[in-house]
Amino acid sequence: MAAKEKNLGASKQAYANGLINIYRDYQDRMLKWGSRGERAELSPAVVLEAPMGQRHNPDSVLGTLNLHRKPDLSDIQIMECERVVKQLVSEGKKVENKLTYVMDSIDLSDSLKINCAIGTYFDMIGSCVSIQNEFYNHSTVATNLGELPLRERIHARNPDPILNGSARSAAIALSMLIVHQDQDGTYKYFIRRRSNKVATHAGLLHVMPSGMFQPQFELDDLRADFTIVQQAKLEYVQEFFGINDEKKFNLSDMSSVPEVGYLENLLEKGSAQLMLTGIAIALENLRPEICAVLLIHDKKWIQTVKEGTESHKKMKMNWEFEQKIPFDGKGEIGINTPLIAGLGHSTDVVPVGAAAIKMGLRAVAEELKIV
């Protein structure tokens, strides 16, 4: 599943530039990365920010859910899926063909909406991971579609793959930035470096939590789990507190999980806010990520999650992230503080993670009126 990322060592920026050139028609919508006063550089992700009116209603980004539309994969994509899955199994990696919510189309006409359908994890591997691998495994840095036959076939069948999900299984993910108020009154945010054990983007910075947007109970009504708010809570407890992915939750009633109940109490009191920030489309694999920010005003939250209580688990980083990095906020947010200062070059950050960071910090700054 992983691209041979040793190729990236030569020049991460060269590969980023390759994608930027291939999708140059979308440059006006690409992420511009840089702190205040710095020259912004383009990052290979298309960013669609949510209008202010949608910010406090994360589920408003979800449009229709078509349970009858299936990803229209080609025979080549199906063969690629079988090849990659066989390779993963031979390497002893765990693969499970779970259902996923996939992009049907993105509607920008009135507000920001992503219309969805149902796909599978294996379909995503055969059609999206395959073009990511093709790009990074190319003998030289590809700068046009003619060098990338798998990607070119998608474009031939779908003239606008950024806003339309046809010709592939564009599985949707969620990337959520967490910003909290520290004991001294400053606001800090969490950024984590991905472990070298992960298949893709090893060693790069990313937001935490992040994960696939998918039904939890696949034999039940697939509409019941079609909610960003509940999915965000699920990712929160799984990645922050090590609650095993194998444990199934009823997303409509997660309050029985103590850590979720604690968070919900903060949200109900106004001591925390869950805000939609937008959608980012990763150019490397043509998959969308819904981006959100969890803004926590309660100063006691950080102590509760770091130390734990009798009824609340202690924070536990899962295997996808480096274990040696302490659980301290990456940086402060203040009037005189560059919001992404110290995060380095855009190629040091997962592209969709960079989008979640940039949009999330802008939303927080506006919310706190420190822009």
C-alpha cells in the first residue's frame, strides 16, 4: 500500500511541485503555507473553506447519501486492488475490507456540501492508493498526466476529479485539529509526528486525531453513522485514549464512554466548541478530508487528559505516532504569535494535515478575536 517513500528523500519539494504542476488549473485553490510575514508556498492540496455560517454546524457539510451508487471502477483498478491487497497480506499486514463513505461530488453553489455514496476500503486501495504509489514510484518526478497512466485514465473518465468522485472510490476521511487553553491562559494546539511504522507519510507532522469516515455498524442503517459530529468524538477517544479500533460504538449514543461524556459536557456548557473549517483534497491520491477544529476553553481539560482520573482514561498515543514526543501543545496562539511558526517547510507536514492546521488556526483566531 505504501509508496516507496525513499524516493521522497531526494527532494520532497520536487514531488510537491510535480503535483502542483499537474493540477496547475487549481492553483488558486491550493493551500498557501507560511507564517505571517513569510512568503507563502503552495502545498499539494486543494482547500475549500467552509462559510462562516456553517462553522458551528459541522454536519452541515454533509449533502446527500446515495446508498445505490457504487464506485465505477475499471478492470485495471480492480486488478490493482487485488495486487496491492495480496502484497499487504504477504507482508503480514492486517487488511479489512470495511465500508467507507465516499465522495460523489462537492457542491459549492450555495454552501459547502459533499454528496456521498458507499464504497469499500479495498476499492479505495485499487483506485486512490494506486495512483499515489504510481506517482511516488515513478523513475523521475512526473509533471504531467501522460507519465502516469493510472491517473490519466481517471482524468479521461472524469474531467474534474477535484469536485467529482467518479472513476474511483474517493473514500472520505476526517482531520481534526485540537486547540486548548493551557493553565496559564494561552491557547495551544496539538501536532504530532507520524511513526516510521505507518505505510504513508512516515515521519511527517499531522493533526491528531484523523481517520476514515465510515459506518461502524455495516449491517444496520448506513445513514445512522452519517455524522461528522459523532465521528469526531469517535476519533477523539480512539486516538487520544487508545480505545481499540475493534471496539464497536453506537455513534448515536456514545455518552456511555466516560471520555466522550466528559467532552460532551464541555460542549454543552460552551467550554468547548467543535467547528467545521472546510474540505481538503489531497492531490497525491485525489481523496477528500473533512477538516474540523475542536477548541477547548476549559483550563482543566489538559490536566484531566494528561493525568487521568478514576473515571477518565489517561491520554495514550496510539502506534501511528512517535511515542517519545511529549503531550504538550505545539505552539501558542496569540496576537503577536505567528500561527504556524516553527512547523517548518510545507513538505514536513502531511498536505491535508497542513490544510487542517491552517484552516483550524484561522477559525480559532477569528473565534477568539485575535486576528
